Amino acid sequence: MSRAFPDFHFTVGDVIAEGDKVVGRWTLIGTHGGEYKGIPATNKKVKMWGIEIFRVVGDKFVEGWVRSDRLDMMQQQGIIPAPKERAQ
């Protein structure tokens, strides 16, 4: 991640724990300055968000699920066209 987004800033928005689950919400902001998953640098600033859920047993994370908005990030970079706005 640090090679692809050398100036990235990672912010944790919320962490909530209940029972055997821990949920975290985060935001990443950075400039796409290096290759990311085979995509060459675009030098564009991007913002991406994600939510992670982990199941904890004892003091160990044993399962996890992650969702992040990579489609929006790719649209910000111009890799995938953004949908056209509808006329009002």
C-alpha cells in the first residue's frame, strides 16, 4: 500500500465491539503514485472507505470480512468511467 500510495493517510472512524465481534470503519486518502494491483500510477488523489468485521475467540482474530469501495476509487482515478449524472 505504501508504494502505491506513498503519502497515504489512514483514519479509523469507529471501532465497535459486542459479543465475539469487532467492527471497524476506516478511510484512506492518498495519491496513487505507484502500481496498485497491476494498475500503473495515475498521480491522482483518491479517497476510499472500508468496513471490517472480525470474530474474536479468546485473544485471537479467527475470522474476518472486509468491504471497501474500490469501484469509487477507480472512478476517481479515471480507470473506470463514473456514471453520467442524470439531467434534472
